[in-house]
Amino acid sequence: MSLPPGPPTGASRPRGGGLSARTADIGVTAAVTLLVVVWTVLTMRYESEPLNRTVIGWALIAVGCGALYFRRRAPVAVAVVTLTVCVVYYPLSVYDGPLMVTFALALYTAAAEGRFTAAVALAVVTLIAVGFGEARQHDGNRQIDDMSLFMLAGWLVSLVAVGRAQWTRAAYLREVEQRALAAEREQEARAEQSATEERLRIARELHDVLGHSVSLINVQSGAALHRLSKKPEPAAALSAAEEALEAVKATSKEALRELRSTLGALRGPDESAPTSPASGLDRLDELVARARATGIDVRLRTEGERRPLPPPVDLAAYRIVQESLTNVTRHARATGAVVTVDYTDGRAVRVRVDDDGEGAPEGSPPGSGIRGMAERARAFGGELTARNTAQGFGVSARLPIDAELQTEGSERTE
């Protein structure tokens, strides 16, 4: 496992008790300073030295203890400073105080902050320097015997090892936190993507419902106005107007039903669900009748044995036929159209809409309606083609049927 690097030098990191890094550093510096000062003052009761050495000693104590405040910002530099202070202090002063604690803490911090190589180098230099200095002393003048020197080596190794373990643990916790944040961001992105897809689905439903119905109403009203513009007999004019109004009424009623059903998905959990059944291929007769009311001879053919479909596939097939008929009534200038539903493929249902209109201009890009139909088909792993034919224009879609979904759809319809 690769561990991430430590935080930048001087970074302010929150502590476990809610303290900031600066507050923690001040507290540690004050505690170590108090220990060294009190211990040294107590030692002065039993030892004495010239005043100039005492002043220099206290100055070294101030430098060594004060440097600890910066141990997290510049761990290696603070370790070098505290080591230098100790090297000068102990040969100079007769007061054998605990100033070595400052170097120990600085060495541990260097390892805990990820400066492992520098910490090992400082520990080795310290051990070699102490050993070399004691080796030059006569046996009666040695301050540290061989056992103490061995214990010092173990002490230095322990400080570096514990610091390294602390850095490894902190790095692991940072990696876990980063993974958790990444997982949270990924979850938010997925939720946002799902919401976007749902908005697009609802937009397609509204486009299909309103586009189809409003187009039919426009065509029916235009046809009625065209007949009335010829100033027929009052009885014929009344009959034409009545026929057009009946068609408009039926189309608008169906549009409202479709709109309520589509917007029902937006209802809250405490709101009543829509009671109207969802559109499907079983309602193609009504759809064809409304299209036929515009003056186009629309016929419906069924090939193979009709069977229940999964509701999503059933709705998608219905919408494709609906959008195709909308395009026929608005753009094709056709006199007739054939809607074919093919159940002969046991693994898919096919729908085709062929008209005898003018077709699409060569090289023209597909419109939003055709793109929406193709997207519907692809959403179920199907395919859709829309192209000019020898008679006019044709739209053909194949929608696969999953066996489990098909069984579920059959149970719902029983």
C-alpha cells in the first residue's frame, strides 16, 4: 500500500480534543520548558558554577525549549538546533538538567512528520558523537558507561520507530478520509446523474404527450377552418364544426390524461397516486383514431400473437408510435400511414410506422423527435431506424424484452 506524503510544513491540523496545532505546540513547549526550568533550578541548590556559564546555560535552555514551538513547521531544523544546544550545554554547564528532552521530542517529531531519513541520520550522528567523546575520556572520567551507551542507542531507535509508526498511522487515516470523501463525491455524482436522467425522461414524456396532442389539435382545427372558409351551407358548416370540436375535445382529454399520468411521478409520498393506467400498445386504437381524425388514412396491423409486455417497454413502444404519427401529421403531407406491431420475435417487439408522404430532405439531420425516439430505444438496449422509403418515410424500432420483465408484466396484467 502506498502511503500519501505528510501534510505541508506548518499546516494547521485539528487535534483530537478540538485543539488547533498552534495551541497544541504552545502547550507542549510550555510543559517541556517548565520541566527543564524546574529541574535545573532544583539542581542549582546542590551545584555551583561561574555566573557567565550560568547565563550562557540559561540562554541555551531558552533556545532549545523555544525551538520546540516550530518543531512541526521545520522538524529537521528544530532537531538540529536542539541537538546543537545539547552538545554545547552539557560540556559547559555543571547542572545536569533534562535539556536532552528537547532533542528527544524534536527527533520523534521529525520521524512523525515523515522526515524518516533525516531522523535516522541525526540519531546515528548523536550516538557516534557520544561514543567518540566517551572513548577519548580516561576510564575514571567517563560520564556514560558501556551499558548506558547501549541504552542510549535503544532510546534513540525507539524514538525514531515510534515517530515512524505515528506517521504511518496518520498517513493511513488521511488515506481513509480521502477515500471516504471520494466515495461521498462519487455517490453525489451518481445521485445527480440519476436526477438528470429522470428529468430527461420526464421531459421526453411531456414532449411526446404535448407535442402529439397539440399537433393533432392544430391539424384538426386547421382542417375545420379550411372547410368553413369555403362557406358551405349552414347545416354542412355546423356539421364540420361539430366534428372538429369533437375531435379536439377527444384529443385534449387524452392529452390531459397523459399529462396527469406523467406528472404523477413528481408527486410526493403523502400525495395520492394517479389512478389512470399508463399508456401502452393496448391503447393504439385510440391513438390511430385521433390521427385518422386529421384526415390521414391510418391503419393498424398486428403480426404474431399479441402478448403482455413489461410496462416500461410497453410505454416506450407506444411513445415511439405516438411521436411517429405526430411527425406524419405535421410534416409528412401524407394521405395514408400504416402502423405495424410485430410480436413474431419472441425476444423483442417491433413497431413500424410507414407513410406515403414526401419523406425527409436528403442529407438533413434528424429532428429532436427522431433523436428522442432513438434514445428511448437505446435505453432498453434496442435500436431505431428512420429513413426515406420507396413510398415515403418509415420509422422502425426493435425493443428487446427481458424474460423476467416479461413475466412480471404478465403478472401485473392478470
